Amino acid sequence: MSELADHPIHAETGISQFDVVIAGSGPIGATYARTLIDRGLNILMVEIGDQESRIPGSHKKNEVGYQKDMDKFVRVIQGALDIWSTPTSTTVIPDLGPSAWRAADPEKMINNNKRNPYQSEYNNIGGAAITRNVGGMSTHWTCATPQFLKGLERPVIFPDSEDEDDEEWANLYAAAMSLIGTSENEFARSIRHNAVLNALQKAYPERNVKALPLACHRLVENSPYVQWHGADNVYGDMFTKPSKVSSLGVQRGVFRLLTNTRASKLVADTTGDKVTLTHLEIQDLLASRYRGDDDPETHYKISGKAFVVACGAIATPQLLAASGFGGRRDQNRKQSLIPNLGRYLTEQPMVFCQVIMDQHLVDWAGDLDGKPEWWQKALNDHRARNPNDPMPIPTHDPEPNVTIPVSKERPWHAQIHRDAFSYGEAGSRVEPRTIVDFRFFGLQAAEESNYVLFENDAFDTYGMPQPTFHYLPTPEYADQTAAMMADMTAVASKVGSFLPGANPTFLVPGLGQHIGGTTRLGHDQADSVADFNSKVYGFSNLFVGGNGVVPTAFAANPTLTAMALAIRGSRQLYNDFASNFKKVDDAITPTPAEWYTWLFNEEDTNFPRHRYLREPHRVVGQKV
């Protein structure tokens, strides 16, 4: 393709070169944008998907209908997930009508852009998927934001100083929790939550059973409705107050988010000591509907001073591979600019079951004796309104949200709750107030032999190099998964009896959507992609973000940790920008407090006010 024209956004904004170009609009891309725009930087973000909610990047489960009927949201999640790699399959259908089309050669396999001819069923991560829309998976995630366990899951930023490492993580985690709005108190007035929590705390007093940390807030006290947080909470008021002046007296830079825009290729200048990116090639997917994918007038370039790729654990290395930096089939790794791209992939083995709460637990929940005033009022009000209801727990009692955190003795993360996933729909056959879900997440160590690579002659639905997985659990972690299954079965039995059809089961690899390691951070380029400033080794202006940067095995949900590392990475990017990427200091040093104190100071104009972020939309149409 000939030299591409500048994207019209350059002329529209009057900016010939954006300070930062970000690929990906989920919580991690949003973290980079939020922290940098309030320092006055001009930022251009591209998203391959559309804006699917009225508020950019908001959680779709905030719709009233989904909170009234959680099982309906299962379909939303299923529709939002595109599976990454599906092996080819036979064209033979034994019970097909004889007049229907069939392949002349029955040995040939179904092979279209939804199938990967290079993928083996044996070592696939069959559940791994991507969500392509503004906000990414944060538009339908669980909102669970636990911290990683030190000494097992948590990466080591400062290997020479344990105290310095502890302090850095404490600060980064606190900042990330403020930015996404984490709380452990939003279900404290749920009868079911307290019933399950109490039962498991009594059964396992030594295991720190507690409320699951969640990014959400209850709308008002005792309301059955919560506001689930997503990327929109990270963006804050960026879309509504573009000219805001910070407490430092700095006016926000220009921010534009281009939807339906495929990040196709990063273009680099390799003549200097370090590789320097000059621009991002993109495809306008809306224009391509009229002109076709190959029409040069649907492809443009976007110039930038720095580039952040935060498209997800597979799409991030996919873009870097499409740019020629490594990770392609038959490519010489040692001669690649990023030799470890896609390597050291980690995954979370999962087990799942559902139970119906035991009779004694329901009876205890419905007994007024010894219960706090709010509990008694809820029961009495329910009985007055529904005298014939055989279930004592109120109809709109919030669901349980309990966790048993990861420990070194039991290296798995437990979520004991009731939520919508792409699986585990209970349907109408049972009383929904009695159902409790058990999801246990294990870990798999980072092994060089577990990786994803990208094909040269096979492409995904959007025309990007097709990913192919090569993943097998190691014997040690396979044994841990078996122990995790036994533990989940024992824990679940303390709460209830298994729901028929939802007995303890192992889930398809990748179904947790928590792949890590594909763009891993580290202290040595020999086994890493980027340093602990999230800056890619050998590049002067390329940063990576997302779950893929986590280099360690982890069982807990990784979003909070990925956000913490993005806060740290954004500081390094700003330092590099301030020196015009000339006098760059890549030393791994503590993140200075002034970079994140706005996240703790309620007097700061940029303090995240999740509860007062915006008024709900009630009217469709023009204002008079």
C-alpha cells in the first residue's frame, strides 16, 4: 500500500502529531488517558469496536432490566465475546438431508474466518475471547478487584528492597482502587450475603473469608440496585468537561476517541540506538463498508510522540506482531525486535458449581432473633407484602458476594456469589434466591513453552493475524487444579446441595478471560517484553498495558493489578514526554506521590467522584 494520508482527525483538531496515541479503550487504556490528559497532553485513542452504550464504556448490567433478572445478562455476555481460536471441523453431518450441499471430499474441513487451520484441539485455550467495543470487557465484567498475594501472585518491582516494593504496591493499589471505585461494603445489608459469609466464616475461621472487593456502589442505602463500574468510571468527566483545569492549574489536553477504527500496524524508525515509533496505521471500518477493506481511502496514518498498546492480552501482541516486531509463525525469535512476544503465557484453570442453600441456612436467615434492625425490618416488610411467599428472604434481597482469598497453602481464588457469566444460567426451574455460585480460579506458572503466535496466512474476522495457542498445564499446576476442585466441593457443601445440572465441573481453558504474560514485564529483556515502567525493551516510545503485562502466575482477578501498573507506566511516559524522548531515564524507581495524590484528596478537582459522576439519562430527544 502506498504512503497513507493523515487521518482527518489531525486537521479537525489542528494537531499534526498527538502527544500520545492509545490503542484500546478498556480500563487500562482509560487509565493512561485519564492520568495524562490532566497533565495537558493531547491524546488520540482508537477502538476497533463501537460505542454500545449511551455513556462511553459503561457497564451494561446497570440497566434496570438486567438487575431485575440477572439470567438475562448471560446472553449479553455471550454476545459480547468473540472466541479467539477455534480449530477446523468436519463437514460431515450424518443426519443431514440428502439434497443439502456437502463437500465432494469428506476429508476436507470447515475452514472459514471463524476457524483456525493451525489450531490443535489438544493445546488450545478454547474459551479465550475478546470483546470489541468502547470499554472492552469492563462493559460486562464481574467488577471483582482483589489485590494479588505477596510472595505468590504479586510481581516484584524492587527485588533489592522488600520494604520499598511493599510501599510501592500499597500506593499503587490504593490509587487504582480509588480510580475504579473498589468497595467491600456494598452488600453488607444483604441477608443472603451475610448468611453465606457467616456460614463460611464459621466453617473456615482460618481462611480469611470476607466480602469480595467489587468496583461498584449501591445507589442508596437498602436499595436492591447497585451501579457497576467500568471504563466510564476511569474516564470520569473527560467526555463532559473537556476544558477542565486541574488543581495544578493545567488545562486538559485534547482527547479524541475514534470508534470502529482498527489499529493495523505500528510503523517504526529503526535507524537510531532505540526503535522509535512514528505513526499508527489504521483502517476506518465504517468507510470500508462502502469501499471494501482494500480501498486505500479507508486506511490512514495517525502520528504520535508516544504509543500505548492496551488492547487485551491477545490483541496487544497481535498488533505488535502485525507490525513486524515478533511473534509470527516461522519468524526467527532471536532476530525479532521483541523476542518474547506472546511467550510465557499464563492462564487460570477454573472449576464451577451451583448449590441450593441448605434449609437450616435459609431458616437462620429468616429468624428475627439476634438480627440487626435493618435485617428485621426487611423480613417483616417482605412478610407483610408477600404473606404467601414460602421463602423468608425478601424478593429483591441483594445477592451474596463472598471470597476466600488466595493463600500459599491453597493457591486458588474463590468467588462465592450469584452473578451472570457466559455460563451458569440457572433458568426458571428453581427459586433464584436460593442459588449460590462457586467459582474457583487456579493459576499456571509462566512457562516459555506456553505461548500464542500469529499466523502469516490466516486472519481473524477483522483481518488481523490469526492467533494460535500452544498451551498445556504443567503437572504441578494440574495437580493443584485437582486439589482446588476437591476444596470447592467441600466449601460448597457448607452452604447447600448441588443444583442438578450444575454439579462441580472443570471449565474450558480461557473461560475466565484472565490470560496473562503475553507482553510480560520483567527486569531482564532475555525473558520479558517490557520493563517495570511498562516500556518495551529496545523502544524509545512504546508502552504496553493490560493483563498481558503481568509476569507472574495469578489466581485472583488481575484488573486492579493491571491498572496499578498502568498508573506507574503513565508516569514514565510523562517523564519521557517532558524530555521530548531525548534524555530518557529508564531506571526503575518508586512512583512519586504527586503522581497519584489527586486520587486520595477529595478537595482535588480531579478526585474520582463515582457516586456523583453523572445524572441518569431519562429523556431521548433534543433539548428545547
